[in-house]
Amino acid sequence: MADPISRTDVEHVAKLSRLALTDDEIEHITRELAGILGHVREMESLDLTDVPPTAHPLPLQNVLRPDDVRPGVDRDEVLAMAPAAEDGRFRVPRILGEAS
Amino acid sequence: MSETTAIEIAAAVRSGSRRARSVVEDALAVIARREAELHACNAVLADEARAAADAIDAAVARGEDPGPLAGVPVALKDNLCTRGIPTTCSSKILDGWRPPYTATVVDRITDAGGIPIAKTNLDEFAMGSSTENSAFGVTRNPHDPTRVAGGSSGGSAAAVAAGYVPLALGSDTGGSIRQPAALCGVVGVKPTYGRVSRYGLIAFASSLDQVGPFATTVDDAALLLETIWGHDRMDSTSIASVPEPLSGGSDVTGLRVGIVSELTDVDGIEAEVRAAVERAGEALVDAGATVDRVSVPSCTYGLSAYYLIAPAEASSNLARYDGVRYGLREDGVDVADMNARTRAAGFGPEVKRRIMLGTYALSAGYYDAYYGQAQKVRTLIIRDFAAAYERFDVLLSPTSPTEAFAIGEKAADPLSMYLSDVCTIPTNLAGHAAITVPFGTGAAGLPVGVQVLAPALGESVMFRAARALEAAARPSGPSADNA
């Protein structure tokens, strides 16, 4: 399996996870993930060649239903719960800019 | 003293011999007496419950039948959506959110005459085994308030054990119904994956999550499960077939029962817990079953596979908490900065840890080594169970390796906390069913649960074995602590 997790790895993963972690949190999580990943390496002792992966316990294929019109959730009720909304839409800060 | 089980209450309310309003007032009185100490609830729905009770009493007065749960107060884990009523997942990130729709399981309860009376505390987003990860404070064990109630559905387990309600709903991703039920001395059921609708259950790990009941008796658990289960067009993972009724009695004559060695005869299982499983096996033999040891070798690796698969799925499911559509928002210079600050402020330490672990396990360069391997181990577990169920009808094991532990005892060490789920996780990975039944006490005099495992859609035979265990436990079993 892979090399032990480093602080740089954790900083990268925090960015992927969209989590603004503090230095203390980065340090803690690096140590804790190293411990957990050390434990799960016990799976290395199993011979897993030719074993197919299982993603889901049910043998589900595409699930189809009749295309009939039914009421959905109320738009105003949904938008009333948003931190910011305007003109029937969610309002967010700017998406493009020099700060990113 | 009047009726206490859901079956007794519903019969009395339907016949008009007891008013639903008096049932609700009694439940609210118990809550008022014990809630300050136990903190099982995030919210008590007193006004809503009284109004619902009055409507049921009016229906009975008109000669109508409110249904099989008539007047029965039910507590709901606070990760089940209730329209217009705050649903928090015990997380700051859902601060102020009131869902625009109601979970199917909750609608089915109210349609059957049941009365939602509380939203119960949980580990944040159901991630934990002690309810210590709640943003709103720990739930205490009704049998010993210095100890945890278990988790993540600790609030629902404590609410039933303390006599607030005869019935509660929880969710079980790796043991989150069964472990707290065992620690609080009540019955808890993890139904077959797909048997119960998850529409309106806030997702944690979608290939593992399942909703299920808590109750003080096996028959009450069956009543609630039969109320909530069955196909739901709003959940595409819902099984279409009609479930077999659970009214199969307690006859276990000729039943082939296997005690799972890898979950019972290993380090970390307390001696008293192992002894309870042995006595449970003997009780089933006395009742006409045959009992033998069975090996399910890959169960040993269930914990490792689970702690990659569940965080991986969680990291994806929890991406939706981005400060845009609901709950908390922290200001940022742009949308990515707003997302990252919101999530940092809104999620607690365990949720952050699991999002990080899951994102790492799915990230480029590590996917095959971690997530891919875990998925293959999942296949082995399913194969090993299939082999065991060729020789046995149901399996037996401890539910929790220990009785309830002290508050704070495992909070600083994630791995030791994760080990609390070692006996319950394999069922979720396989998508099977399992039930925990109180069976005596441990070294500190606290409840111990024995787990009956069954293959997918094996609930009927599982409940028969559970009833037999319940009957055997009754003479010397723990009291329900309905003080």
C-alpha cells in the first residue's frame, strides 16, 4: 500500500475537501489519519487478486418509474431556508476572481 | 399503572378506553422529569404531539380507527426530516434549517396513528458510537448517567430506555441502532438494506445506511418495522417486493444457529459479554434449536473496510453542506473561500476527520490502495456470510464488545471508539439484517445485548429467534428502568 500520510498530503486533502483547517487541526488530523491508515493496512495480508469489488449490496440496475406529474417541494419554502436568495434563486459570492 | 408497550397503548386508544392525549401527557411528564439529566432530545414537540393526540381522540370519538399505532408517542432521530420542524443532525452546519418535506418513515408513522413527540440527539451526522460527537452535548445512559448511551442513535435508545416513549426510530450505518440499544438495554433492529425507505433520512454512507426501530419488546419493534417498511417510489434503492409479516411467534424448533467465532471468541470482547452469548445459545438449544460455532473469517477485516468505505461515501454526501442552499454560511472573499470557511465553522472534529479520511481514500494515487481494497474485502465478507448461511438459519454474536463505557473514556482516541462497532459492521457491509435483544448484565451491572444476524430479507426468522431470546432473558433480565 501507499506511503505514510504526510502533512503536505493532509493540506492537499483539506483543499479538496473545502475545509479551512487551522494548523493545529492539520497536525492533529495528520497524526490521527496515520493511526487509522496504519490499522487498515491489515487488509494487505489478504489475497485480493481476482476478487471483484462490491460498491453496493443490492443487485440494482436502473430503476424506472412512470413519468407522471406529481407535486415536488415548494420553491419558496426551499429558498426561505437558504442563507441568501434573490429573484427565486440562491445567491452566492462571486465565483471567479483574483483571490482564488 | 397503565399500558406501557406500544401494542397495549394502541389497543387501549383504539378501543376508547384510554385517550391519546393522556398517553402524550404521561410521556411529556416523564420527559420533564428526566431530560435535564439525560439530554436524549434535541427538541420536544409538545404542542405538535398534543394537537396530534387530540385529533386521534376526535377520530376515535367519531368511530374511526386511527391505525395500529393509535396514540403511541414515537421519538425520531434528528437526522430524519420533519417538514417545518428543525432537523439538525446534531450539527451546527444545519443551524436554523427547517426541511421542506417529511421523511417517508415519519409519514408512515403518523398515517398509522403514531405521534412524533421528540427529535433525538445523535453523534453529528451519525458519525460516532457514544453521542459525544453531538454539537449540542452528550446523551447520558438512563441506567448510569456517568456512562454513554452509545451511538450514534444514543438519544433514541435513551428515550426508550428511560420510558419517554415505547418506540423510537434510529439509523444504522455501522451499528448506530444496535450498539446504543444494547448499551441502554432495549431492542434495536437494523433491517435489510433497502427494506425501509430512506427518503428524508439525511445521508451519511449511502451503500450502508438503513432506518430501523427501537422498542422495549421484540413485538413492539416488529409493529414499528411493519409500519415503516415496504417499497417507496421516492427511494430508488427501496426493495420492491412485499415483506413477509413478522407475526411468526417464537418457535425455534430445528432452527440452525451459528455463533460467529470472529465476533465472539476474540480479544476485546468482555468476558461477561461472551458469557451472555453462550447463555443465549444455551437458551436457544433449550427451546429446540441447534447451536454450533461458525467461522466467518473475513469479518475480522470488516472494521478496516468500513472505515474506508463509510468515510469515502460520507465525504461525497457531505459535500452538499457548502453554505449555499441551507444552514450556516460564513463570509468569504469568493465562493470557494466561503465554502471552506462555512464547513470549517459548521462541522465538528469527527465529521472533519471522516471527510478528510474519505477524501484521502478516494484521491488520485490512493484510490486503489484504500477504497478499492476495501470494496474487495466487502465482497469477501458477503461470500463468507453466504457460506455460513448454507449451514445456518441465523447467526449469533455480541452486539457491543463491552457494556456502556464512561463518558470521555474513548473520546480522545478515534480508533478505540471505532472498535465499539466491530460486531455490528459486517451486517451493514453485507446489506443483511440484525437485531439486538437485551440479555442480562455485564461486570458493572449494566445491560448487555445479544445480536441475532440474518441474511437479506431474513427478518421473519430473525424475529422468531429474537422472541425466543427475549422469553429466556425475562426472568433474570435487566429491568426497563421506567422509573
